[in-house]
Amino acid sequence: MLRNYINGEFKEAADGRTLDVIDPCTGEVYETSALSGAADVDAAMEAAAAAFPAWRDATPAARQKVLLRVADVFEERAAELIAAEARDTGKPLAQLTDDEIPPVVDQIRFFAGAARLLEGRSAGEYMEGLTSIIRREPVGVVAQVAPWNYPLMMAVWKFAPALAAGNTVVIKPSDTTPASTVLVAEIIGGVLAELGHSEGVFNVLCGDRETGRLMVEHATPAMAAITGSVRAGMQVAASAAKDVKRVHLELGGKAPVVVFDDLDGEALTKAAEDIAVAGYFNAGQDCTAATRVIVHESVHDAFVEALAKAATATRTGGPEVADAFFGPLNNANQLAQVTGFIDRLPGHATVEAGGHRVGDQGYFYAPTVVSGLHQDDEIIQNEVFGPVITVQSFSTEDQAVAYANGVDFALASSVWTKDHQRAMRMSKSLDFGCVWINNHGALAAEMPHGGFKLSGYGKDLSAYGFEDYTRIKHVMTAL
């Protein structure tokens, strides 16, 4: 059984309730986890609050030492982390080994360095006879909720900057993917104890949506941070508003991928192949996924042909399938959602590849391409969150911008062109938190990730993400 981690101890839910954890490759129960209620939330928040003063007052160097040691243990126990993540998500082992563990470790080390870079503006006399200084302080206890699409990586994006800044953490993984976060609790708790810090600095609560609501509405946390759906983000914002908690929201996306007509021949084919990789990675279960292509009408047919060919060559399968590029959808509800979008396609749409479930066991879905779509179609306006790439055509740059910006999401986007001036115009015009040019999906720990509109607010990664977990205090002294 996967248990809560509260104040350095693994515990079952106080009332004994549990949740089934499903293997998405088979659709069968493989484990149970604690279903935390109000008593468990109280206990975790009490532990985090008690640990906060000492952790807040620890030197930046001491907090850095903890995070650097955590990163080292992640590398030492990478096989265990990969096994836990693969069982919960069904992701190919090669993807986890090559594309998730290395950046996760790098991101922890980045925030370990950031712990020693908190600074304010220069002290000075801005009024005669008075000296002002700026203090940057941790906000306090932070309630965090991580999603099921990248359980390990998103947990790192949450806890690493929060701990580096001197906050204490209560984090809840998704009810469908708790395994790796429970293992992380063991790792971080062990490092905290080894280096002489309270294990109450980091706590994990397993549970469902109600558990998350109890965490956000609890009186103790000074901040709530969530990566999840728009609906969940709205609920968190509404709950946090009751006592004016700080909120950090990384929500859904509907990334436009704008392909111009100066790409032709091999360049167009290469773009289609790269976009397929960015669209189907992690079964398209990524709020930045390249799943909404807007291509110039003069190269539309050639692009669709190349994209359909790339889709057909892309294989889905479980962790042990050597040539699988992506695994299953995470859960039965997600399979039903993706299937529903395809079943409800309008008559003017054409399924160029895929469009069906793969096998009759688990939640696998074929890489799919749909063309002939209009801007107001449901599948264009709403997030599918699956291995489905849609294609629209445009005639002018202004029309491309209008199509790209004509959704309620604003997280990520990309532009594919040989024309540098056009790329710069588009990067200014696209109303998205990230614009990639001639690539899609690359992330660096030093650069911010976050969006606008229904995609939420606040930044993950980078110094901007670190600053989100601090508060600014002005101190003025009479001379």
C-alpha cells in the first residue's frame, strides 16, 4: 500500500480509507493508496507549520546542500523512480530514462543554486534620513497538487523552488499516479534527517480531488500551487480566495503550431516529423503538446501527407515495448474523452491517420491526424490531451495569428519558417507564454514556463518560478 508521509513517518489514512491504483497498460488494479481526509490534512499541515521556522531560518547554503543531496540520491535510485513512474503511467522505459530523469535531476540542482541567489534591490536613502532595504522571504507552508501526466517531473517543479526559497511543503500527487511521489518522500525525508533538519519540511498526502480541496481551504498554507485542468485551477482559485491565499496555476493548453509556405520539400517533411514527435510525446498528454497545426494553404496537402506518414510510423506500447514512442492514456476517463472528440467530429473533418483505440486491454490510442477543420470546431477550441494532431489551413499571416490566438488557452506555441523577420513578428503577435521557433517543446531549467488566459498564471522553472515562492518585505530605518 502507498501511504502518506507526514512528519517523517509513513502512515495510512486516519480513517483507513483507500483508493485503487490502476495500471493503465492493463486497466487492472495493481496497488492501493491512502485516501486522505480532514484529519490527515490537519496532521500534515501541523507538521509543515512546526518545521517552517527552522527551515526558513536555515542558511541558503544549508538548503542548497539538502537539494544537491536529493539530486544525487535521485541519480542513485533512478531505477526505482523509473519503475514506479512506469507502473503508474505506462510510459516507455527509454523515455523515462533519457527524457525525464536527467532533466528532473538538473532542475533540482538548478533550484539548489537558486537558493543562494535571493536578493533585493540595493539599500538606499529614498527619503531624507531614512534607509530602505528589501527582504525576500519564504511565504510559509505551501499546499501543492501535482498532475498525472508527469507525476515525478511536476512534483519536482513544485517542491524544488518552494524548498529552495525556505518554504515547507505538503504535496498531493494525482490519485492515479501516487507511486513516484511517495518514493520521493522517502528520499527527501531521508536526506533531511541525514543533514539534521526536521522531516516535517516535506510531506505527502495521497488522495482524491476532495483531499486537494481540503488542503487548499485549510487555514495553514499561505500559498496553493497546482498543475492540472482548467476546472481544477478555477476551483483552487475560488477556494484560495476565501482567505486570500497566494495561488500559482499551471493549467491547460491548446498550442498552435504555425507552418509557413517557405518550408517545402525536405524542410517541410522534416518539420512534419518534428511536429509529430512534439505532438505525440507522452501520448499528447502535455499542455504544451504540438497538437494544433495551422499550415499555409499552398503547402497544406503536402504537409498533411507527411504528417500522416509520420503518425503511421509512430508506435504506442507499454514500458517494455522497445520501439514504442509513447504509452497508454493515463486512465479510463481520459480514453473516453479522446474517443469522444473523434466520435463527435463534424462532417467536414477527415481522419488522415489513426482515430481508434489500440488493442482491447489498457488505454492505448493510435497516433491520429485530423484535417479539414474549422476554427469554431470543438476539437480546435478544447483540449483533447491525447495523441491527436489537428490541421487547419490559412492564407495570410494575419489569419494565422487570428486562428492561433482564437482559443481560450495561452500556454505555448511555435512558428515554423525560414524568414527571421516573420518569426520575430509572430513571436510578438502570438498571445502565449512561450513561443518556440522552428522547434517545439524544448525546456531549460533557466527559462520560465507558464501561460496566460485559461492556462493560468505564475511561472515554473527559472528564477521567475523561484521568486513566485517568495514574498517581498520593505524595511525602513530612521538614521
